[in-house]
Amino acid sequence: MVNSVRAKKRLGQHFLKDEGICAKVAEAVTAKDGVLLEIGPGMGALTKHLMPSWGEKLWLVEIDDESIPYLINNFPALKERILHADFLRLDLEDFFKGERFSIVGNFPYNISTQILFKAIEYRSKVIEVVGMFQKEVAKRICSPPGNRDYGILSVLVQAYFDTSYLFDVPPTVFIPPPAVNSGVIKLVRKENFALACNDDVFKQVVKMAFNQRRKKLSNALSAMLTDKGIKGEMLDKRAEQLSWKDFEKLTQLIEGV
């Protein structure tokens, strides 16, 4: 019988120990349909606050060999819904057989942005995401245009999800305490999440624009604008001044839509 789990640095584990914070995270998940997938439950501090509302619709995915027997022992009702797997390698649409789902978790900071990109990849099925991030990353995701935190991640997430920064979390509520402050955010998939342009070209435009964020877009995107004859005030701006909607319009112009 496993009575506890040792937090492993290589997995980016920092276990939550504050019941109040766990309750607030659980309460932030407000989706009414589909199933809920908790990423990296560790020792189940958040899991026990999710179970009363989600019951048989709650699934856990955990990569840590030591956590699996602990979770099975302490949450026997979830035994058949505890996945010993790497979330980043899961084919979520195939696994959930097309059913819609939400994502929640105290995300390992070393893969938190990859988790977001996977949520974007499966956006047709993801209802909402509630997650713990490094505060700096959380602020970046929710940052509006014109803010120095605003960047590639902000645009790509906000194009498909409405974002909300919920609350700060201090290092003292974790075992072991991380060296940074944390923040909990919520992403709700937009009702109309299909872009009016090619998604891959949109991503390329955003990345190229921010890779030279100090330059005007006319210069930063010169390779994509060649022979397009595109003009306008938008090109006199810098990447951080454009909303995701502006980038969508710019991509349409580049595509000739």
C-alpha cells in the first residue's frame, strides 16, 4: 500500500496541500455536459473536490508510476477511469469516442503551454479548461493587446477561447513550494471558434509577427507580404498592438480571401 507520493522534479510536480485553493479550482469548473479530465492529480488533493460534482464523468490521467497505486488505493471508485499515460501523447478524440470534455489540473509547469496547444488542437471537443499555471504564463495567456505580456500564446489561445484570470496562488500552498508564484485561469471555448482564415497560416503570421515584435508589421512580415500589394494602417503597427481578430483579418488579406 502506498501511503504517500514523493514529488519528482523531473515531472515538475508540486502537490497542492491547501483545501481552500483546491475547492476554488474545483468550483471554477462550470461545464454542464461532457466529461472532465484531470491532468496530473498526484495525490488527489483536487480530485476529492471534483468527485462530488462529476462522479462517473471524472477521469484522471497521471504519468507518475508512484502516483497510480496511491490514487487507486485512495479513490477506488475511480479505478477504471485512472489512466496511466502521458497526456501529451493521448488521442483524446479517439479515447472519448467523440464526446465533449473539459480539462482541469494543477498543471506541471514544464508542460503547461503544451497542454494548452493540445487543447487548441482538440478545440472542437474541448468545452473549457481550468488550470494552475506559473503566474507569468497565466498573465500572458489572458493579457490584452498593448500589454508587454501579450504575445504569441495570448493570440493563439484567445482566438479560440475566452480567457479569465481567476486568482493568484502563493508558493506556500504546495509541497514542495515552487520558486515562483502561480495563478489559476479559466478558458471557455468560444461558441463560434472557427476562424475565417486558414488556421495554419494564421499561426504562421502570428509567430512571424512576434518573432520581430519591435518592428512594424510591414517589416516583420515582409517575406509573407511580398507581391501581395497589401497596404493600410495595420501594417504600421507592431504585433502587440493587434488583437486576435486583427490577426485574423491580416491573415485573410495575405491569403487573398
